[in-house]
Amino acid sequence: MSQIVTLTVNPAIDRILRIEHVTPDRKLRCSSSRRDAGGGGVNVTRGIHILGGDSLAIYTCGGYTGGMYRQILEAEGLPNLPIDIEGLTREHIMVLETSTGRDYRFGEDGPVISRDEAIRCLQAIADYRPVPDYLVLSGSLPPGVGDEFYAQIIRATDPHTRIIIDTTANALAPALEERVFLIKPNAAELSELVGHPVEGRQEIEAVSRELVAQGKAEVVVASLGAGGAVLVSEDLSVRVPAPAVRVESKVGAGDSMVAGLVLALDRGESLLDAVRFGTAAGAAAVMDAETGLGSRQNAERLYAEMLAEA
């Protein structure tokens, strides 16, 4: 059974379209199209499997789009546990402009989750056996559950499980009142979380240290995008630079980073090396416009280069 479990309560079918130029007021012909089963937690589970690890994705799904979503995961052979809901699983459209490398993302809020459906999510986590070493809560919350839903999930989770959260500030803030092992915000999410602009590495590091000192999280891994990440814990405060790579698409980079990080931790790597491997996995993802989550070969090569330069 998986020692790493992810939860996605607001998944989406990601339809990815590629076109050379995006032009207004014209019918545009796309060069290619693909449908993926997306959502933060599911992407993390997929990234872990790409990197050679094991993980189970727990997620909500409903309607004909939910059936399609489940079929995509089954075709991939990705271990998954669906929680049925009445509403339709949402869809996202991502348009990749190949001439510029820009991507345009169009998303829906998601279906309204009823009280009974929310309870089933809580029960799925509370009843999962064996108790996972890590639970990754990733992605936005759907209408109906309220901003405190991740906090409720944490309270339903075995206290021996380490909680990793990558979500929006409105869902993150209540969760930080519970026991959280690691969070992965970016500068914008940190700004919203603390209620004032947070800009530049020094400010990001200072705010991260304050969150750790206040007991909000044991570890903060603050994303700097192409600049890598700032790692702050009780004993560490260090920037982990990202390797320089050719950027094909930024889609999935954050989820790949979380996947690499939690997989390395599960394998017994140090916190610093785990963040390095996560950063390498995120960099590998931006190199790959096809899968959006990179390759194991590139991630391991970039990680080895980072260790050699450390």
C-alpha cells in the first residue's frame, strides 16, 4: 500500500491545445490537442510515479466528465481511489502559444460539494490503511466545503502522518492553525497569507521564518520560480537555486516540485536534499511540453548536477 497519499477535492480534466499564434476575432486551428486528468494532488501522484515512486491519488469525480477522468487515470495505470459526487467534474482549457512560450489558462470553479460528499472525503482519509507517512493536500477547494476544509481533513488524519499543503492562501490560513509539516507557497500566496506585499528573497525568507517560529508549519519551501526556492525550518534558512534549463512550458512545474520533494523525503533524504530533488523535478517539468511533468531521467541528471555544485 502507498505510503504517500494525495487528496484532490477539485480535480479537472485539462484540455491542452497548442497553436503558433493566439489572435483575437478569428477562428484558430490548433496544431495538437490532449486531455489529461489534472488537479494538484493527482498531478503530484503522477509526478511521483514518473520519478519511480509509489503514491495513491484520492479524488472526487462526478458525471460524464468524472467518468472520463477516471478512465484517463485507469489508462495511465495510476493508483487511484475515487469519491463519487453528483456534480460534474470541471474542465480546464490551457492554450500554449508555441511562438512565444506563453500559456493561457481558462478554468471553472468546480462543482458544489454537498455536506454528505464532504464527509465521505473526510472518512476516506480517516479510514485509509495503512496510515500513510505523508498526505499531500494540493489544489483549490470547490464551492460548498468552505475555506476550513483542509483544516478539517488534517484533524481527521492520523497524527503520525506528515501533512504537506500546496494551495491558495484562503484555504491555507485555517490549515495552519492545525499541525502542518510543510507548505509550498509562492510570493503572491505569502503576501495574501500575511496581509501585506512580500517581495524579494529577503522578505520571503523573513516571512517564512516568522511562520516557522509561530508554529504554523515545521517547514516552509517558498517558490521563487526560475530563482529556485527558499527553504526555512527551525534549523535551516537557505536558498536552493534552480538549474538553468530551456523552458518549454511552465504547466505542472509546481506539482512536479512537490512530487520530487515528498518522494525524496519518503526515501529518507535530508530536508535540504529533498528540496534540491524537488527543484530538479520542477526544472525537468518546464523542459517538457509534452507531458507537463518532466522525465525521471532529466530530474535525476539535474539533481546530480546540483549536488556536484553544492
